[in-house]
Amino acid sequence: MHFSDEDLVERAQQGDMDAFDQLVRRYEAKIYSVSYRFMGNHADAGDLAQDTFIRMYQSLPSFRGDSSFSTWLYRVAANACRDELRKRQRRRSVSMDELMTTSPTKVPAAAAQDSPEETAQRHETQRQVQGCLDELSPDHRLILVLREIQDLSYEEIAGILDCSLGTVKSRISRARNALKEKMKEKGELFSSVGRLNDKGGKQNAMP
């Protein structure tokens, strides 16, 4: 039987651990993906995703449904990401040793049809973009992950970051420009750069 988020939240708030586990399973891939893109490596992503769900467990009793559960959970994840970056301000901790995939939880269907050369080039492009993403400020990195990787709407991001729609749009524009500048500095101008300009509608900027 399929329960809505609201049903599971209500049951979990009453102490039903099976309902809590169902919420974790429902969102673990998305939260892990956010954590991976934010941290840049699997080890830290796993720790950060786990921290997010611990915070979810601790804060769930106070959730009153003022926003959707998914928006609330993304907000929890966003705060976990920011807190982790604050802890690491004085040291570089992002590993660039492993190749990234479009999402660490799945392989794109089109990838199965790529030649070895195309696959290698796609992985290298993704690695280079992740490297530039890692060098952005936490706020710029977070808003690009939410928009470009998680494909959230401006309205959803506004709810997660607790700011106006206009603020979200301006922050995304500044973050995209910052990413393009990082790529220019490294001399790595990929075809995806041209798609970073949001001229109405969603642009699939991230590989």
C-alpha cells in the first residue's frame, strides 16, 4: 500500500519507525545526490546524507506542515551542507580523485549507447565541471545543485531557502556567472557553458 508523505510523517511523529524508514527510503537517493554534488566525493556525501536523516529524525516532531515535507527535508539538507562547509573553511577537503557520474545513484540511459571515447569525454567534462563547482561559495554551490541537479522549480527553491522568488532568480544568475568565470579561469569552456544562460525556462546546464 502506498502512503503519501503526509501519512508517513503523521505516523512517524506518533513513533512508527517503519513509517520513518519509508520516508528515508523514499528520499535517500535525492538527498545523497545533493550531498554528493555539494561535497564532491562519495565518502563525505554518505556522511552528510546520514547527518541529514539524523536531523530529520530529531526535528520531525516539530514539523507542522507549513510547507511540503520534501521542501522541509531539502531545507534540512541545505542546512546540513552549510554547517559542514563552515567546519571546513580552513582546509580543503574535497577529493577530485574519482570520476563523477550525472547522478551517483543511477547511470543515464543514453550512456549505455556511448562509445568508450564518448563515455571518457563525458566523465572528464563532468569531473571538470564538478571541480569548478567545488570552488564556488557555499551559497552559489547550493543553489546550483538545487536548480541544475535536482531540477527544482524557483518556487520550491524559494521555500527551501526561505527567500523571495526574485532573490532566487538573482542568486541563480549570479551563481551561473560565477561558475562560468571559474571555467574560463581554468581554460575549460565546455559546450554546457552556453546553456547556463537562463533565457526563460529550465536550462540543463549541468552534465
